[in-house]
Amino acid sequence: MGAMVYVNGEIRDAASATIPVFDHGFLYGEGIYETLRTYNRQPFLFGRHMRRLRHSAELMALPVPYSDEDMLARVQETMAAHADRGEAYIRILLTRGVGELTYNPAACPIPTLVIIVKPFPGFPEKAFREGIRLSLVSVRRNHPQALNPMIKSNNLLNNALAMQEAIPRGGDEALMQNQAGELVECSQSNFFLVKGGAALTAPLSAGLLPGITREFVMELAREIGVPCREARLVPADLDTADEAFITGTTREVTPVVAIDDRKIGSGTPGVITGKLLAAFRSKVETVRA
Ligand SMILES: Cc1ncc(COP(=O)(O)O)c(C=O)c1O
């Protein structure tokens, strides 16, 4: 089943939704986005996604002329226009808007708001049961002083180039380093490894997207008594890690069992990863329609 798309107040099906060519989101990749999913038809952690959207917007001086309530109402309207009544994938995009061919933001007084809603069947359970493989790619994550990864930007060329390297190598995701060679995150998810019973993930200062699921899982870990902290991670840590996993809105907590041809730990999903996934799943169960 296809998508329903909201564009500046109108909802159409995917084939007939359009954006003007002079939209700076199209011309320059000048825009931001959020990906959400529903549990029991409720957009999960909506408030946190809106907080991050506003922060992304601030970092590129983009006005967000919508309250959280306005935005939620538009998301719900788009969901209601979709014939599917199962769980939904929701992508909210806000671009600089339409204007002349110039980088001057004053040329675009009205940002363009797009909301894409499509069915979300969930990732195949096999990935959670058996784990996935990452590729450690040569494409480095954008330097924060060049294009800050804190901005969840529509300009995803850095991420796409990383996946172009991972896919032919059989990687389900691309694991990326920063300019200093530290492991930071994946192309569409955050990365954790487990050592000596503690879950470790790179600090935000290393240059990565502050994942909503990353933050949520760190809180959950504290709740269930799993030590979890930020730490500087380098590729050599992959050889001594007991477990690894990725987090993301659509990936939840997905075990990682190999990096290219190197096994992580025993090469099977780890116990701590399993505990965090179970805790995550029981938390989302409490979201009621
Ligand atoms: C580069 C990057 N890192 C991490 C994530 C995970 O973030 P979240 O948990 O908010 O979905 C994403 C999600 O799209 C991403 O694009």
C-alpha cells in the first residue's frame, strides 16, 4: 500500500503530491526531518521528536511556525486520510521553502511542511532473533564544523555514500568513524557495544545524531540496572567487545553479530542486548490507542 502525503495543507496520494522545483529543500537539500513510527497507532515519543526538530531548525536558522499540537493534528489528519489502519511510518519534513536561486534565507519567507505516512509492518523478526551485520565503511561522518550531524538534515548524501559502500559488502548498516577515527554511529542508527557488562556508546561531542531511541534506551538501561554510559570508541574495541547493537526508531534495539567478516563476541545476539530489547518492547506495549 502506498503513502499519503501532506504538503502545506493539502493531503494527496504519493503519486500526485508535488513540491515546486524552486523549493530550497530540493535545490540545496536545505531542510530537516524526523522519522517516527506508531505503536498502537500513537506516534511514539512525539514530544521528543518535536524537541529535536526544533533544535535542528535552530542550528540552521529555520523558523518552525507550528506548535507541537498543530504538528500532531496534521500528522493525525494525514494518518486518518490513509486507508491502512495498521501501524504507520511517519516522516515529517520542513524545508526552507520556495524562493529565488540564492542562499539568502530571506528569499524563502515560508517553510514547506511535508508529512509522509505509510504503513509500517516493522522490521523482520529475523533481524532481532539472529542479529545483523554492519560494514565499517571508509566514508567518514560529517565533521561537526562542516555539517553538524546534530542537524537531522534532509541533506543525506554523507549517509547515502556510506550505505553505497556497505551494501555491496553485505552490510545491513554502515558503521562510521569521525575524522579522528573514532566510531560514532551508523548511517541510519546509533551504535552501542557491550564490554564487561556495560553498554557503551560514543558521546555526542564525537559528532553524531542524538538519537531519540539512543536516549530512550540509555534511560531504560538505568531503569533495569544495566550499566550504560558514553565512551570514546575506536575500531580496535570491536575485537574485544562481547556484544554490539544499534538503536533507531524503526530498528528498535537490533543485535549486531558481525562487522564485515569479524564476529562480535560469540557471533550471536548478546544477553545484555536481549535484555534491552525486551525492556524496550515491554515499554512500547504500555502505549495504548
Ligand atoms: C544518522 C542517524 N543516526 C541515528 C539515527 C537514529 O535516531 P532515532 O533513534 O531518533 O531514530 C538516525 C535515524 O534516522 C540517523 O539517521
